Amino acid sequence: MVVPSKWTKRPNPTKITPERGQVLILLAGRYRGRRVICLGPWDRKGVFLVTGPYRVNGVPLRRVNRRYVICTSTKIDISKMQLNLKKNTFKKKKLGCLTHIKRRGGGKKEQREFFRKKLQKWRRPVPQKRKDLQRRIDEQLIRILKNADPLLTKYLGSIFTLRKNDLPHDMKF
């Protein structure tokens, strides 16, 4: 009997790429554990456009790398949905950073006030175009979800977590 060594080549497990309308679970970032709907691939390989919808679970329209999601078996037919997105939808204006500011003499109170004013400049409010786009996509998605199954909105609103004895490699998503 031949014992395989740790250096033998084994086939890699097949990775499932998200399809349009498939429900995904985010694994990292601010919205980890949230279930989102894949709206399709974005400009680069492995980057997908997803949304909550925002009214259901608070996840806005965003780009996500394939490595940071789990694909589930739940699929929603969003073929009738209209997505008119431009490639520069997610481009941000470059702003300066606070690293070049040196702290000079003065009281701590003055420094705190100085940095508070600087931080207010760098905080970006969500543009009205992005809010309108999110609202337009949410309306279409919620209409589709209600027609498909009323429990889908509750499913998307729930958060995925692992407990003490949960084994994710044995789970069926």
C-alpha cells in the first residue's frame, strides 16, 4: 500500500463561481455574515456586484471579491431586472490623507479640535446618485422577492453565524 506524502499533487476542489441571482454569504468586512444577492460579475476577474437589498438587511450596492463569499444553493430569477451601471459608478475622488500633518506644539485640546475639523473634510457623504441607484435596484429586487417567495426577505435578513460545534466544511449551503 502506497501512503501519499504531503508533497504529492492532489486535484484542487472546484470553486463555484457566483451566478447572477444567486444568494451569497459575505465572509469579511463590515457586512460579514450577511446574505446578499449577486447581481453579476464586475470589471475584474473574481469581483462581483452584490446588494442586500438595502431595505431588507442594510447591505448597499457594493463590489465583492470571490474569495470573501460562500455561494449558497438559493437562486432568484433576476433576468428581468434592469441594471444600467457605468464602469465609473464606484470611482471615488482622491482626497488627501492626514499622515502628512505633523503634530506641533500646543495643547491637546487644540490638537483634538484641529484633527476633528480635518476629519470632517475627509468624511464622504453618500452621493445622491448612489442613493437613487440603490433605491431603483431595491424596488425591482423587492418586487421580485415578494413574487418568488415571501420567506426570502426573512432569509436574506438573517445573519449567518457559526456556533461552537458547527463544521463549515460539512455544511451544505
